[in-house]
Amino acid sequence: MKEIILSLVAGLAVGILFKFLKLPLPAPPVLAGVLGIVGVYLGGLAGEWILNYFK
């Protein structure tokens, strides 16, 4: 839980800093970004499952 809160605080700080500096946000579009993260996580789980299956 601590990592989640720290990640949220860091993300908020970076977002605010970028807006004050009038820079584009360093993030993909919301839905595409979330789906990309979910895909990476699920791919990691699938890879772990496959490795354990063949051991």
C-alpha cells in the first residue's frame, strides 16, 4: 500500500510540475496507458506461469 501512495504522490507532483512549466504531460492517453500497463502485468504473469509449467 505504501508503494501505491508514493507512486500517486510522485505522479501528482510530476503532473503539477509539467503543467507549471507548460510542457506536455509525459503520459500516453489514459485508456491506452492503462491498458498497456495491464497488458505488461498480465504478460509477466503469463510468462511466470509458462516458466513454472515447463519446470
